[in-house]
Amino acid sequence: MSHGIAFLVYLWFLSVGWAGLPLLPPEVCFPRVISEGDKGSVPLLPWRWMTWNLQWFPGHHPQSSSEAQSQHIQSVSLLLGKRWPQVAVLQEVLNPGALQRATPGYPWRAMTDFQRAGDEEEKLPPQNIALISQWPWSEVWVIDFHRLPLAPDRPVRGFLGALFQDDQGRKITVYGVHLKSNRGGREGSAKRRVKAIDYLRWDWERRGLDPERDAILLGGDFNCSTRNPEFTEDTIRALVGGGWALADRELGWPEGATVKPDPAGRFPAADFDHFLLSPGWLKVLGGEKPRVRILSGENIPSDHYPVELILRANFNPPAKHPVMKRGSDRRGTEPP
């Protein structure tokens, strides 16, 4: 085949977004581990979760002053210390040192190390995903899309995965996501988000997981709404149609909003930040509904609101639940 014909074939593949072809394998790698505490005994799985897009952390802007960064770090640390989630998935993290300063009470911390894509603005710093935990993880990994060929439906960045396992062998797999929203128009961005969900399926199949059987939790900024009829894509709807539960489904509006309206009036409030639970986890819950709270208000130090999720993660838990005491690596007790 001549070079000219080969190049035309390559362009054709790009134009159809590799439709109908098997997914090209992404890079599977380790995250940047900021700290790991003493594992010790793990009698129970975590049950209090949070997802929060911190908005260009630290500083609220890709090029922010040192004063703005310090204020952002302090305000994020104050909210996390007050709400005290056992595990939090954080988006738009730029600096591992800032993350470390904002989360001194969390002994287990990891962060992706994404790069800007070839068709993105090179001057902007990469927005990373971080996981902070009071609970020790058994494994933590990253699926990175950077090496995938540039195509109309190429997903952006990647996602962070972690496995939690207790002393009885019970397991939870959590994925932290931040799906892209502002390239290629609404239709193009939707294709990228849908393809990112395809790669989530690829990864849990790679790991031998079955959503019908296993406890899998997806949390993060999906950059698409489940309430706005203008968002018709299958990013979340396909998962819900397959038996996954949208944890905030029963929240009304505007209670379900997780993104503040744009001060300049360009964008209304939106519901982009979610938790989704696999059918296998719903079987564990046995009809018990997950409790979701969105921490809204003008004093939240981000353009996104934190989303809290509380659910029973353990079979037949004892009368007292161990939790990490603040600022330590020891587990105390808390009523279930």
C-alpha cells in the first residue's frame, strides 16, 4: 500500500471515530502516590464518600496568585475537616503539594499525572483527579488516554481506580472520573464522554469485574446533566438503563444542582457531579436507599458543590463501625 493510500485510510478511521472497532488499549499505569499510611487491620469497608470538583485547585484559576492559592487551600481543608468523608474523589487538582497541605488528616492520598492532549491549549496546566482516604486501599491505578490517537471521539485525560478490601474479603471498586465538556461543541463533547464510559467498561472487564455481581462505585464530574433535556447523550443514561443507580435521582430541582450558575450569565446551574452504584451493590443494600446530600451555598470554595454519599457497604455489620479518628491513623468506633 502506498503512503498516500495509507494516509487516506488513517484519515477515514479518524473521521468515523473508529466506530464498530474494538477499543484501542489505553495506558494502564500507577498514579502519583502522595502518601500511604499504616494498613493494619481493615474490619469494615468505607461507607461515607464525597466527590468534589475543586475548580483549578489551588487558586480557582490556572494562573493564580500565591495569596489566592493559600486561601483556596485553607478553605478546602476547612470544609473537608468539617464534613470528614472517609473517602473523597477530587477533580481539577493541579498541584500535589497543595493537595497534601489541604488534607493533613488523610494518610492515603493518590493523584493522576495527566498531560494535555495534542488538540488542547498547551499553556493550561493539566487537570488531575485525586483520591484521599482514611481507609487503606488494596490497589490504586490509572487509565490514561494520552497515547490514544487523536480522533473526534477520543476521550480526554483518563480516570483513577481504587480497590478497597476488608479483612473478610469484601470488596469495593471505585472509579473517579472527570469527563470533558468544552471541545468539539455539544455533540463532539458528548461523543468523547460516551467513549470514556466505554473505557470504564473495558477496565472493569480487564479486572474480571461483573457489575451485576460486584460492588462498583462511579463518582465524579460527568459534565452532563440527567435533568436538562438538552443533554440527550447516553453517558449516564446507558448505565442507568443497564441497572446502575443514580444516587441523586430523587433529588428535586434546584436541590439537585451541583454547579453554580455562571456569574456572567453564560451558563445556568447544572447537575454534573454524581455517584452511580452498580447493580451488584444494590443487591448488597437490599432495598436500602443511599443517602445523598449536596453541600450548596455561596460560601463553597469552588464553582462546583461537594456531593456526599452515605450507604451501607458491609454485610451484617457489627454494632459499632470503626472509623478513622481525625488527624490520626487509628480506627475508633462510630454508631452505624
